Amino acid sequence: MRSAKALRARIAMAATLVTSTEHPLVKKIRLVASRARRAPAELVLAEGIRVLEEATNSNHPFEAVLLSDRFGTDERETALVQTWHSREIMIRRAAGPLFRSLSGVLSPQGALALVRVPNLTLNDVPTLPNPLILCACGIQDPGNLGTLLRTAAAAGAALVCTTPETGSLRNQKVIRSSAGAFFRIPVIESVGPSEFLTYCSARRIRPLRAEARSGASVWETSFQSPAAILLGSETRGVSEKDWSDIPAIHIPMARGSESLNVAAAGAIIFFEAYRQRCND
């Protein structure tokens, strides 16, 4: 394996230095980060070593990578750049100030990538044995959405869906909060209630909506067969208007406790499902 010093020298020689805010790559990164309507629909922005490792290990193609002038100083960075070079991915460099202006974090790790992730529909997802599904209903906070994505992937979920009123899973903050799990699990956005319930019915998947107090306890609920967990926002929960016929489940809490953060509730429910399935 080449030394980090040799690799940095190769990058310096081969990668074009981007200096202008009007450079096409800079403008495209800003456009994708803004999630503007005119942004390329399939492109997402990946940032951070762990997120980039997950994206690189996925089957999603990279359109371009932008590196800071100091990137490539340790083994993980070196391994990433070598992989990108071997795949002939376009790599460009940017000086510190310009790179920091494009980064979405206070302490950038020195690499951004535009990754092409297709917008899927339920019909694009193959039927899997005994699936566990997350359906996010009306959740807006990117941190919560990203954490739920990460949790669902870690608990062996097969699919993550969102309803039309939910924040986008393609938001760069969601992708960062998911620690790259966004690239490991199929995500389908803006699925209407009737479409989702038809999908579940056709595959004998049991939908369950999480509520603060009502319904069966999660400790007394079986998750061993195909199941879809519906999680709503902390203020509104899961809309009874759209999901009134779906059985409710709740997490028992100490007296005086009103509710849990939705990401914390999701972790408890999904890992209870994982525990049951591991012990099956």
C-alpha cells in the first residue's frame, strides 16, 4: 500500500485545484445541499469519514469527490482515496476556506462527495423473508430521522419509508446523523397511507403504530413475524385519521412521564423486535 505521503503527492499532482465559488462542482454541491427543486433529483451529499466509508462500500455510484488540501493524512483517509482512484472517480481539491464554506459541519473532516442514489418506489423493493419496516409519519427533525435510520439498519430492518409530510431522508443532516446507514438500507419517500397499507396487506406484513400510552405494551407484542412500525412526531404522534385501523403499541414508562423522544422510542421498539427475532 502506498504511503500517505506518496498518496497526498499523487493527489496534489492529479487532482485539479478548485479556487472559485463559480466552479461547476462548487455550484452543484451547493445546489444539492440546498435540496432545491432544480437540484439533480438522484444526487445526495455525503460528508464525514464514516458516512463516506458507508457510501463507498455501497453500490451507489459517485459523481465527484471534493477534498480539502489536508485530506489523506491517516490510514482511513488513504484507503478511501485509493479506492476512489481505482474506480476512476473524479477527485478535486479545494483550499481550506472554500472547503469549509461548502461543509455542513463546524469541524469538517476534509472530504465531500456527490453520490447518485435513485429515488425508489415500493415496487422497486424485492420481497424479503420476514421483513421489519420503519415508516416515519410526519417527523421533521433531521437528527431524529437520521438516528431512526441508523437504528433501523442496526436492528436488521429491511426498509425505511416516509409519508408525504415527513422531512426528506436525503437531507445532508439526516445522512450525517444516520452515520451512513442511509446508503445501507433502501429508503422510499412520500408513500401515502393507502399505498403503504396495500403494500403491507399484499405481503402479510402487520402494521403497528407507536403511541405514547394506548395499545399493547411492546413487551407483550410479538415482532417475530413480518411487521411495519409506524412512528410519528412527538407533538402529533401517528395520525389517527390516516391510520385509525392500525393496532397501537406503547412503551411502558414511569408514572409522571409524558413521552419519549421519537428516536429513543424507535430504538427501544426496534431492538425489542431484534431481540425477539434473535431468540426465535
